[in-house]
Amino acid sequence: MVEFDRFLDTLKLADSSIVLYHSKLKSIIIKAIAEGYKITNPYNLFRVRKCEKRKLKYLEEQDLQKIIDFKPKNKVLERVRDLFVFQAHTGLAYADAIKVSKEDIKLVEGKKYIVDKRVKTNQEYSIRLYPESERILEKYKYNLKTMPYEYYNLKLKKMAKIVGVREDLSSHMARHTFATIALNRGVPLAIVAKMLGHSSTQCTEIYAQYLQSTIQREGYDKLEDVFG
């Protein structure tokens, strides 16, 4: 177990991923013991590391607007900006965003939605297609798979320096930005969970931990008349 743990460290994985690998291996060992294999569970003597809940990174609304207003001087950064804006307006992860096709667009009560299943979890989602998102899809003829994931993230950091927003800008940050904006605007946690294609609100709660503006609006502002 110690050697396995060291090996996982060499892969430069996040602690949460390492814990997940241990969890899956532990499940296999427990199943093997239950089926009669004469082995001892090594996890009885090995303590898996604890991982702290990570603080998710996202953009404030004004920084997202800077990216929307950004006028790139070349086609590559233009595609990077468009894909990021599409993700931020839909909450879709990169793998789901580049998978969207014209066939996924459905009309529900007179409004257009992207209806599909998440690549990662196979969880169904239904997301409103706002005008800017639709414009981007039409611009690229409903094919957003214009560059590899690693290259996309590299160019996002370059764009961030030019625009003047967080230099650690990444694809994941677009999805986190969508979630935090929704929560800050008062969308209930359970609804945001469905928007993101999460199987439960537990996956979504981490987005709500650091929203100072929500705490201000939903907490302190409502006490103004009492303590003000």
C-alpha cells in the first residue's frame, strides 16, 4: 500500500484523485475477501491520507464580462474566447461542450435547450440556450471541437494575461463561474445541481462555500432593519 501510494504521487495527481484510487482498490479487496479469497485486507494497517476540500476557482461577473468584450487579434484566441464564454453561459465541462451538436437542441415551451447526458457521469442535463451561446454554436457550425484540451488551457492563460483576469484561468473555471453566478443570483442549490448535471446537491455544495456576496445578500442585508 505504501508503494502504491508513492506510485500515485509520481503521477502528480490531486489528493482527492489519490483517495479515489485507494477507495476503488479497497472495494476490490473487500469483494475478493467476501468471495472467499484467503487474503488479508492491507487497508487494515494502512491509513489513506485525508484531503482537504479544495476551494474552487471562478471568475467574478465583471471579469467574465472582460472576456466577453475581449477583441482578439488572431483566430486562435478568438476560438478560445468563444469556447470559454460558451462554457460559462451553459455550465458545461469541456468534454460536454465540444460534444454539443445541432441534434441536441430541443424546443421546450418555446425556448431552446441543450438536452444531453454528461460524458463523465452519464447524468442527463437540460440547459437553456441563451442568444450568445447559440451565436457561438452557429458561428462554428455546431462543432466546438476546434483544439485539444491541453492547448485550450494553455491559450486560456495567455488570454487571461492580455485581458487582465486571473492568470490561472482554465476550462474548469468556466463551469465554476456559471455555478457561482447562478447561486449569487439566488438560484436554489438543488436547481443549480440539475443545471450542472450533478446526481445530487452534495456535488454542488462546494460551490456555495465561499460566496461572500450571497452571504451578504441572504444574510446580513436581511438583518439590516434589526441591527442597522
